[in-house]
Amino acid sequence: MPQFRAIIERAIEGGVFPGASVHLARGREVIWSGAVGKNGYEAPFHESVSVGTLYDIASLSKIYTLAAALCALSEASLAPETTPLRAFLPGFDSRISLEHLFNHSSGLARHLQTLETLPASQWVEELARETLQTEPGRVVLYNCSNYFLLARALEKLTGQTLDELIARYLLRPLRLENTTFAPCDLGFVAPTEAKRGEKGFWHGVPHDEAARAWRLQTGTSAGNAGLFATASDVARFASIWLLDGQTSPLPSVWRARAMMHPLPEGNARRGWGWQRDAAFFMGTLPANESGRRSFLIGHLGFTGASLVLNPRGGEVAVVLSNRVHPSRMGPDRLPYVRALHDEFWRSAAAHDLP
């Protein structure tokens, strides 16, 4: 029996996080779905985690924004590679395309979190005034500002908020009943970090400073973070990215494009939204009989979320935790996440999954 639970238990014993929810699947088959630990370390958060616990998935939200963008652009017959950002948001460099927002190669260097104290009405204008650090399309500079601007461009294109677009294209069609921007029953939501200079913890509102400030001012999603979900809902969403021909709302050519032509990013690569073959958290797929390996795509969320897919093998690995509770200064979670992934890939290759 693969040691999935044992790996999470070791992380909890090491103080990495108080609890976690994991969902591992191959196609439509659930390999292991489990919840281990507690929501938090003290009252009123000492309840046990369940598979129904909602976690703040932080930057995994970007992949939902990307999916909504691909659906909306397809309906409008617009190609992200050739559609300039300034078609929707005048004032930006004409060289920046929507694709450059997708893969964080716009050249924008100012982080969205630096805008949290400004009125929401000024955020786009502030970013438009920034001098580009690199030529668009050349270098990956991971930056939440890219997905914030993508969300605003989509709203201009469609006349709907990002919340409405994600509900229209993803939540309702995929029946993601446990995915939301605004949890109602906080008893099912894991807390995140202690509030700076205040009592209590962030709970049921985005941990990301920019996403939280934007929602407080506008009542809508910033686009870079802010979704809450269960592990099984994240896995169901992830299934639309698999390359096995199953029904997906995403155009097949763009689904493949999102992962097939990535730009270098350190020891990994960055496609449309997704990182590719980032072994430091994804682990490594075993080689096949011919000695060749497939590829992995994935994304991390600052709060403790991770999502990794083997697109050709049909495998999905979701790990949700609140590793920022009570503080972001806790032990590194990634060695445990990688160990769980490696266990999953080895077990799948050996065909010994239960």
C-alpha cells in the first residue's frame, strides 16, 4: 500500500502544517482521497480536517483565471498570441499580448501586493505607468500583476466580472459546488495566517494581500488569488487540462499550447500559467521501458496548495494545506509534497495502486 498518509503525518509531526487534504486520481479513478490532521493548532480551529474542508488555494486561482480566459477568447475568436493588452486597457506597452500575461513574460516587475493600500480605481493606471524590466516574450518574471491585468481585460471584453466568468465557464458546468470566492460557513474553512498587528487569523477571506484588498473594495476577484476549494473540486477542475480526449470546455489546441512551448524559468519552464517539470515540488516521473520520460505540469499556492498533473498519463495530484497557519515562517513543506508526488508516480508506474 503506498505511504501517502504516512508522508502527510510526518509533515504534521514536523510542524509544517496542522492538517492537509489530498486527492490523487488517474482519469476518473480516485486512487487516494484523504484528510489528515486539524484545521488549526488551537481553539476554535482544533476540529479534524475532512475531505470537505475548504482551503484558500491562493495562486492556483490563476489557472482558473486562465481557463476562463481561454473560453472567453475562443468565443470571441481572438488569439492570445496576437491580441494586445492595450486593446482592452489603453496605456500599456503595445508589445504586451495576452499570451505574455499568461506566461508571466510581459516584462512588468511591480508586484500587485505593493498596491494594496491604494484605491482600487488606481491599480490599473499605476501598473500602466511602470517601465518594463524586460522585452515582452523573452523572460519569465513571475508576477501576480499579470493575472490581475488579464482579469481586467476579460471583464472589458465580456462585460462580466471575473467571478461571473469563472462561475459561467467552470463552476456550473463542472459542478464545482465546493469552490467559491466567498465561503459562507466558516466552520468548513481552514484558517491561514495571524493578522498583522491585530488579534485573530485570516479566515474565509483571501490570504493574499492584493486579492483581499481588491475584494474588500470592489466585491470581486482580483484574478491572481482568492478562491477557496476542496481537494476533490480542484482535481475535478484539473481534469479539463488532461490530454486524453475527454470532454473539456477548453479548445484542444490551446490546452496543448498551454504546456507544450514553455519558456525557461530557473530549473523548470513556464507555459501558459503552468510550470513544467519543476522537480523541486512535482517530483520526477519514472522513465518508461525505452528510457524516456513524460512531462509534468503544476502550480503552487503560497498558502500551502499544490496541483500537479501528468497530462498524458491522466494522473492528478492535489495537496491542500494551510502551511501559513499560524505563520508563513514555518518549516518548508515542499520536501514532503515532492515525496508524496514521487510515491504517486512510482506507484502508478508499477501498477500497484489499490
